[in-house]
Amino acid sequence: MPAFSELGSIVSVRGGIVDVRFENSVPPIHSLLRTGGEEEIVLEVLSQLSGEVVRAIALTPTQGLARGMPVRDTHGPLKVPVGNATLSRMFNVFGDTIDRLPAPDGVEWRSVHHSSPPLARRSTKSEIFETGIKIIDVLMPLERGGKTGLLGGAGVGKTILLTEMIHNVAGQHEGVSIFCGIGERCREGAELYRDMVEAGVLKNMVMILGQMNEPPGARFRAGHAALTMAEYFRDDEHRDVLLLIDNIFRFIQAGMEVSGLMGQMPSRLGYQPTMSTELAELEERIANTDSGAITSIQAVYVPADDFTDPAAIHAFSHLSASIVLSRKRASEGLYPAIDPLQSSSKMATPTVIGQRHYHIAQEIRRTLAQYAELKDIIAMLGLEQLSPEDRHVVARARRLERFLTQPFFTTEQFTGIKGKLVSLEDALDGCERILQDEFKDMPERSLYMIGTAGEAEKPPVRQAAAPGFMQGLAGNSSKPGRANL
């Protein structure tokens, strides 16, 4: 810790904003200041009001602050520990351990403020990042070193999907996973930590939590702290990193609170005028370089399911793939509840994924889109009024919908169905066989919640607690009527 030489005094305290006067010289932007007694309060300089006064945001609760209290300049920015010793540990935004274990030894402390890698260091090669989840790998393949958004309202399964990806990637890619919880409930953080310990994947994982009850300044810096740790593994260790952020909307929300406290004039719908810049500073550090790649999967809460909200629009502009979670599909029991027609990926082109994969994906989308158009007719007139060709389309689409469901390892305790990891080749093979009507004589439920298509040819083995509920959601009839849509 550097020696303290510059002393200042508090001029005013307004919630989380503190004005501090320095006699000799003001500290630079992003400097860390400390004040208080036993319960030390940490401040970060955000603006210089004059040659003597700076305005800082509190990164810890400000109870007990008063005018005239001395403030110490640390002569440095916010720093976090980096190194292999951080693996399997859980930290807060200051780099302090919060898993009730001793602080790690042999770590290096680095500033959370970095610029994005220059264009000369970025890789121009496009590669697919397999997740083991059928619907994602087939219809919206992820990019290695790219940014993927999980978009959806509250309670549609964003966190469950993130947790499943951590489980799959730890077993598949042998890389490092970094989980960044921004504005997380402390219950969710504790549950995720326990789940990762039980799954045995914590040894290659670092967790950083900026909890919901912490001041907006701490939540705002949680993403930068996680990226600093990720950059160490990419640039120094030359390893591939999976960075999971839950939730990027909370980052924008924390920035909005900081902006409001600083007295800046809000823009549309109350968001901060600097939202685009703040989000870009974070997102542009996530990149595929000559030394390794940081692949990011970010949950994006969409306020009131409104995809025209400024937060959602700005997040979209940075994403190479968008995975939209649908409340309607969740209510039908089609898990993961991903809407295949609204979701998209920039990687889904013949030059990147190959002609066969592209053709199958396009044929699936075409079939599901035709089924969506026919649903209104079926609801009003019934399936019998459709032409034989349209009936074939409906049967094919319903079998595809059920085949693209998948049991997750992280939900085994709730569903009673063992989780499945499916390779891209197996997923493509199953979809191709359904499109060729190989399963037209089999009931739809035989394709529901299975791994590979070969499992549909065997009698399903399910535990007693789950099948009534799960099969009921899937639909027991191979000939859908009005009520089963």
C-alpha cells in the first residue's frame, strides 16, 4: 500500500457524493481516497470542480461522514488481485475475499482502468464457440472472442442458462471462467457458489460480486474489476476466458444512479447522457487477440419486455449474437425458453459455419416461421382444415421444437431428468433427420427433453416425480388440436 502524503478535508456530503478540498494539489481522476475511522470509507474521484475541490463517489456506505473529516489520497486507482491464486475464489469489487477463506498469496494488484486492445493485436479469424446446448449451437452459434446477450424479462431463465454454460465450458474447453455478478442478490451469489463447488468446476473459475445492497459506485466498478482479471489470463497466461456477466442492465442502472448523484442532466427515459460511452468502455475490452480470447456471455434484463428501451438498444449494438428468452415458450414447457425466430447470430453465414449447417439452420427457421403463421388458423378452425402439406409442416415444426429442448445439469434436482451435453454434429444430425420426416410415425413426446436423436428410438427412462408435469407441458398427442397449441 503506498504511503499517504496528501491530506484533504470533506466539504459536503450528499448521499453517495462527497466533495473534498485539498490544499496543495488535487488528485487525478479515478484516484482512490480513504476516510473514516475503524469502518474505513472508500471514495473514487470522478471530477475536479476547481483547483482545490474534487467530487468523489462513495464505493462503500457513507454513514458517519461529516464536514471537516480528514481524507487521505492513496495516490492510485482502484486495484484488484490477478494471478492463478485467484482461481476458485470469490471476491468483492475491492479484491477482498468474501468466501470466508484467507486472502490468496502470490497475487499481483492491477488497476481496473485499462484501454481496449489496439486493432493491430485483434484477431480477424472467426471461430465457433460450442456450448453443448442444441438450440444455441445450431441456430445462433456463438463467436470465440465475441459478445453474446441473453435477453429477456424477469424469471425466464437467464441465470440458469448462464450457470449451465459455466458447467459445459469447464468440461469442454478447459479454459478459465469468470463470473461477474453486477447488482446480484446475495442469495443468488451464495447459491451459485455452492452449485459450482458441487459441480466441481470452481477450480477453474473466479467469482466477483457487486451485490444489490452495495452503493452504485461499487456496482458500477464490478464489471471493470472482472475484466481486469480476465485480461490477465488472456494476455499473461495466454488462455481462453469465458466471462459471464449477470446482469449488464444493472451496470447501466448503476451508471444511471452515479450520473444522477453527480447532478448530470438525464437523457431519454432517465438514462445517463454518457450511457453509450460507459458501455463501450467496458465492452470494447472484451476481444479476441493474438494471445487469447475473452468470450463474453451477458444477461441483459429487458425492462417490461420492451426491446426498444435505450438500455437494450445500446447493448444490442455490441453483441455478435442475441439469445432472446420467451415467456410464452417457458409457459409451454419448452426449455431452454429461447425464441428461435427472434434470436440471431452474426456467425450464422455459410463462410463461417459451412453450407450444411447453414442450410439446416435456415430450413429449421423456415419451418418454425410457417408454423407460427398457421397457429392462428389452427386456433380458429382446427388442424383438420389445413392442407396435407401444411399439416406436415406443423408436425415437423412441433417435433423440432421438442427436439430443441434439453435437460440441464443445473436443473437435475428440480426436473428429475439427468442433464445432457450434445455435440454440434449430433444436434445437426437430429435436426436433419426430423426435417426429412424420419420421426413422423413417432409421438412428439419421444423427442422432448432428450439429448441426441438416437435417444428417441429407445423407451424414455424418467423418474416418477417428473414425467406427469413435464410430459403434460410437452403435449402428449402426436396430432395437435386447438387446445394443445
